[in-house]
Amino acid sequence: MENYVLQESSLKKLFTETYPLNTKMDDILIKVCSLNDFYSTNIYSPFNVAKHIYLLNIDNRLAIGDILLVNDISKVKVNENKEINFYSFASKYCSHHKPEVYPIFDSYVEQLLIFFKRKDKFYNFSKKDLKNYSKYVEIIFEFQKFYGLEKYNIKELDKYLWQAGKFYFPKEYIKAKSK
């Protein structure tokens, strides 16, 4: 998976070395565009998302690991009448700033967590709970504890959950299940 390794390395450099702060629109915009491209997050107006992040003035909240920040970043007003929830993107944006604090949410991880909930009953939650980031983080920590994975940090756990979810629940499975 050379392409994923290089993408992650590039994003790490971009978020932690080149543009670690979120005080300039052009810095934020290049990070939004890079994440959008590498992760295919389907943001059709990166400028609106970057402006939203800029106006939130997020650096202090990132510094203290404010989990509620993900939910705040995720809700972007794209015009006067429409707001879009870019939840998965927001978790990725925060995670690339502080990977040890912010686990990444995506559809593969969602399917895997639901599977293990049904199989082993590791924690009681609903699918809807996964879309509330503070609850999602709680579920991730319960998963980590239940399966004895405390020696792995959040970034390592993220990689495992994503790879396993991608393997066991490919997009065709997720599409078929939603019909």
C-alpha cells in the first residue's frame, strides 16, 4: 500500500510541519483540498469548508484536544439555505493535526464497529451514536479496552480499523446493505 503510506506521510508533513496553524485562509485551503483529494471526501466547495474552519478559529481547541471541535467543523453552511455535514472529513482534519487525540470516522470503521458490537457485544451503542463525535470517541476507547488493544495508540488503531473495514466491508457490501 505504497500510495497510502506516501499520502499519509505527505499529509503529516503538510499538517504538522508546513502549515500547523489555521490562521490563514490559504494554509487551511491547501489542507482541505489535500484531504479532500487523498480521501475522496466529496467536498465540492473546498473554499466554503476552509472559510468555515478559518472563522471557527480552531487552534486553541485543537491544542487542548477539544473533542466537540469535530462536530463544529463538520457542519458547513454552503449557501443561505443549505448546511452539509462533513463529519468524516472533520474527523480527518482534526486527526491530521493531532492523531493521538482524534480518531478518524469513516464508513469502513462504522461497519466494523457495528459488526463487532453484534458479534461480541463489546459496548452498547446505536448506529446514530457513531455520528456524535464525543460518543464515537467513547466507543473507540471501549473497543480498544474490550479487545485488549491499549498498547496501540489511536493512530495505530485507526489504521487497523480502516484496513479491516475496507477488507471485510468493501463499498459493494455497504451499497448492497443500504438498499
